[in-house]
Amino acid sequence: MNVTERQISLSVLERLRDDLIYARLNNGKPVIDVPDLRQYIYERMDRIRTKALSFSAMNHTPEFRNSQRPPNNV
């Protein structure tokens, strides 16, 4: 593991540790044991994927692409 990977890993684990203090599953239940932790991680990953997909879809709409295109000055 190189220095960058180590820094990323530590950052992720620190964030997870901080999040677990107030963590709740989607059903409102607190994270108490390992299965709850696994479920919490899956739910967070799904949220991240959903946001990434919606952002990606937003960036591929024709209106957005046309607004980002430089004007034709030729």
C-alpha cells in the first residue's frame, strides 16, 4: 500500500468512525452490531452511487451540453 492509498484508507476509516456515532439505518434503527454496520455501509454506498448516477445523467442532457459548448465565432 503506497502513501496515497494509506492516506485515503485512513481518511475513509476516520470518517466512518465519526459517522457511526450518530449513524442510523434507513429504517431508523441505530447501528449496534456487525450486521448493522454492514447494512449501514451498503446503504451509504447505494446513496453515493445514486448521487453519482443522477449527476452523470444531469451532465449528459442536451441542454447542459449545449450550454457548455463555446460559441461559434468562425
